[in-house]
Amino acid sequence: MIEYILIESEKECRDNYSDIINKIMQKEKIKYQIYEFNKYTSNLKTIIDERSCYKIYLLDVCLNSQTSGIDIAKYIRKSDLNSEIIFITNHDVMFESVFRTVQKVYCFIEKFQNANQKLKKVLDEIITSYVDQNKFFPIDKKGNTQIALNEILYIYRETAERKVYIVTNKGKYPTNLSLNDSLKFCDSYFKQIHRACIVNTKKVIFYNWNENYFLLNNNIRVFMCSKNYKNNIV
């Protein structure tokens, strides 16, 4: 679930941002909700304080109230460093003040400089990153138990037990999926490098095809690397 929080004095701008968001999210299978505010309110505070989901804030600097967009962003960052904050404003002179006083601002967009194109590009980047970080691998065929793809180091078949295991830094987990079925649930970073092993290439720092092992980024060597699958990597 993604929550978009639009904090902007002008309704026309809020409508425009909502239209851009809806068009982007139509392509994704992600639940989302858009909230609109023209100033700081108790309802906005409640949404900021709620930690149930990922948030993307679109903020103007100057609002029709004593509380500015910068004030709101500073309040957000008191307890939330994970949500994204995007400033969209006519006040380009506030660029330095924004980045000097607010932690982790994703970007600053000037309304008079191709704002729609820039906003679309930025949101596409954020959603792509969110999707990449929130893909899951099902431990069972029904998908009742899942592991985030980016946590998986490699997947292998234990010859003696004839069982497939998912290996992470926290441990290994048995699955009732076959190795071939497992590969179907992986993204393009996962490659088969042995008849009994699929590896997350983002976690590997070295392949030794002559000695049949790969080295993970936690410095563990795994001896399941076959020259027969070398073309899957190079």
C-alpha cells in the first residue's frame, strides 16, 4: 500500500498531481490512496503519525497558513526517514533553505520548469524502486509464507534430501516448490549457475568457474557453480 499526500494550496495543482499519480499507478498492481490538503490540519497530522504503509509527500513551500511546507517536512522527518518528500513550488529561491533544513528530500521541482514531466519521471523512479524492493518469493504454492526477493542469497536443491531450500543471511528455509518452479517466481537478477542452484547475482562478488564456487557479498563461498551455466552470467 502506498499513500500519496498532496499538500498544496491550489486545487488546480492538486488535481493535476492526482491525475499524474493515477496514470502512473494504473500500470502497477499496487494498492494506493491519495490524500489532499491545502494546509496543515489535525487529519494531516494523524496521517503523518500513522506508520502502516509507505508514503510519498508532494509539498509546496508556502501554504495558506502559518505552517509552511518546510515546517511540515521537518515534522515528518522527526520520526519518519523512510517516506519520500518532493517539493513542488514557484519559490525557487527556497531551494537552499529546503535542503539545508529538511533531511532526505527526494527532489525540488519548480512549477515553471516542465514540472509535469519532472514529476512523472521522479514518481516513476520511486515506484520502480519500491516494486524492486517489495517483490516476494512464496515459500509454499499458496503463497501463505513469503520472503522478500532482495533478502535471498541463493536457492538450491539438496541432493540427499531431494528438497529445495531458500538461503538468506538469516538462515535457510525449505520450500515445496521445484527448482524450475522457483525460478518462475524470481526476477531477472536470479540466474541458474548449477543444475541444482539459482543465485541472486546482486549478492555475488566473484564467480570461480574453474574451482566451481561463487563468493557472496558476506564472504561465504558456495561450491555450486558449473561451467555449463557460465553463459547465463556472462
